[in-house]
Amino acid sequence: MGSRGPIPRADSHDSRRGRNTRYRKDAGDKRKTDSGKVQPPGYLRGNKAALDFWKRHAPDLIEAKRLQPVHADLFGTICEMAADVRRLTDAVSQEGDLIEGTRGLMANPKVRLLRDARRDLLAAARGFGQDAASDARLPVEERELTHKEKYGPLAQYIDPD
């Protein structure tokens, strides 16, 4: 993907007024929320496969501070998409790539649906760092090490600060 133009200068008029996102002073303050209380949306309760996807992936995303309460509905949609992909995969496995049509064998239309659903799921999951490239791109916030983690076996000899 090509560049979107020159990088804005820090001393430009727009940068001083906060219009350039690279130099926006308050960009980090808007995202500070309590990420420990993220609950799955209510509509996932009826979809076991989607809820299983949430339970498998949400704790790691919450710990990495990539899943905030404001993003719960979006991640819930991704969970539903993953459940749809699983359902389509099972259907294609059972029916096969070719099915009997009115004029003989024809391509199973669910294969195309599966391909599109996988593509859409991967595109949506990229925003949460669910593929290798976006995981490497998204920063991970450093957590403070405990006294024992910091000093290891010597922790018993060093006074905690």
C-alpha cells in the first residue's frame, strides 16, 4: 500500500492546533477505560460457537488492552462471523466441493460463501491483532513487573521498594 502523502511536520499550523493525528496531544486520554470488565454482548448467549470463540480469545485481548468495553459489540460481531465460518466449513465438509445440480455436477455455492466469510473474518479480526502481521504492528502496553518477577530468586534478599 502506498503512502498517503508526506508525514506532517510537528511545527505546522495544523499540528499545533491538534488536527494531525500524529501530533495530537490528547489522543491517548480518550482511550483510557477500565478494560477488566469487558462482558460478552447479550446476543452471543444464544450462539454457543460464538460464545466459545469469545471465551477463547477475549481474555488475551483484554490482557493486552486491545479489547475495551466500547469494543465489545464489534468483537461480538467477529465472534458471530467465526461461528458462521465454522458452520459453513462443516457444511462444505459434509456436502463436498461439488454437488449434483439440474445439469449434473456443479460447484457448491457454499464454497464461495465460505471463502467470502473467511476473508471478511480475517479483515475484521486484523483490528484486534488476531493475525501475525497486525499482532506485530499493534503495540503491547508494558505491565509493571512484580517484585518476584523483577528479581527472580534474589527477591528474598532485596527489600521491595
